[in-house]
Amino acid sequence: MKFPTKLTKGRLIKRYKRFLADVELENGSIVVAHCANSGSMLGCMDAGSTVYLSPNQNPKAKLDWRWEMVEIGDGLVGINTSHPNRLVESAIKDGTITQLQGYGSMRREVKYGQNSRIDILLEDPVLSSVPGLCYVEVKNVTLKIGDEARFPDSVTARGAKHLRELTQMVADGHRAVMVYLVQRSDCTRFRPAADIDPTYANELQAAYRAGVEVLCYQCTLSPAAIEVTGPMAYTVD
């Protein structure tokens, strides 16, 4: 995924009200950027961090900037949670996510479960080699503990609900896949953050045992683009 224009560098002053961030640009001006991330962003929002913004292309938007990435150590971390679904969609189409090949069509944000929408629905009822329906849920991963990527970074009842709904899809005879997209390149494996949300970790174990598949893919990031590069090892328990 290429950005229409190269990202603008700045220094984070503070994140507040969940969706707002004050950033000082290199020219010394201070702007308010939209933070498209409802999580805690643990470890990703320290004051003084180098951050990267994109100009808001939506003429109806109230803010001129969107916060895209934060520099941590020698690398970048993608904090914008509006990108992962599109990144995974592209990675399926170009064959990077090999486990999700063979379907004839793909739809986004399809209603299912208990008043929910699945991120990606893969369909091909005429093929006998794959189940006709494949429900794909995508989660953005930014938290790093040690050398491991972790999810979630805060308690998520909504995330646990999604796991139960995926489990029900398997019970109904369909395929269900949980994709963790790690928007950073400095981790060696993934595991659930049981110390932050033990309920979510338990729900993931139960879903996995019930037949929900787990995939974890890593990204490389630059101020010009984000690319899904390949699979990452994971531990569910």
C-alpha cells in the first residue's frame, strides 16, 4: 500500500481523547492530527517520539492530518487501524497470504453473527477444494513485549465477541480465520497478551481448539508505503 504522498515527519507532544494527537512539525508549527486507533497504544505514544503524518484527503474531515506511524528504536510502527483490512485484502489478491487462496470472490464488511460485520468474506461455492465461505477477521498488532508481538494492548470485549462469532461460523460448517497483522518488523513471533486481557486469551484458545484458524503476518513500513511481507510464527497458548 503506497501513500499518495510521502509522509510528513513530526514530534509527538501528546495523544488525548483517544482520537486526537498534538504534533510539532519540523517547521515548528503545531498541528492536531486524527489518531485512528481506539486501543491503548501501549508503548507507541510516548511524548517526544518521532511520528509520521499524512495529509487528510477527505474534504469533509475536520482535521488536516492523520497520524500514520511512530518511530520506535530503529523501525516504524503502523498505528492507523483503518489500513489493516485493505492490506490483508491486497495480500490475499497478490498471493502473499498463501493460506487464503482459491476463492472466486471477496467482499468487505459483510453482516454476520450477532449484529457484527466480518472484515473479509471469501466465497466460492462451486469449488470443492475449499469450503464455500471463509470468514476472515483482521486485527492490527502494534504492541511488542520482549521480542514478541502481542494482542490486545487493552481489554477488548468486542474482540472476544468476534472470536465467539468465528467459532459459530465453524460450527455452522464454514471456514473461519483470525488474521493478526503486525505493523512492525522487529518481532520474531506472536502470542496473545494474556497478562493484559486473560479473557481474550482464553477465548482465542477456545476458538483455536474449535477449528478457527490463526494466521499472523508481518509488515515492513516506510514513509512511502506499507507492505505485508510474510508469515510470523505464533503461539496461541
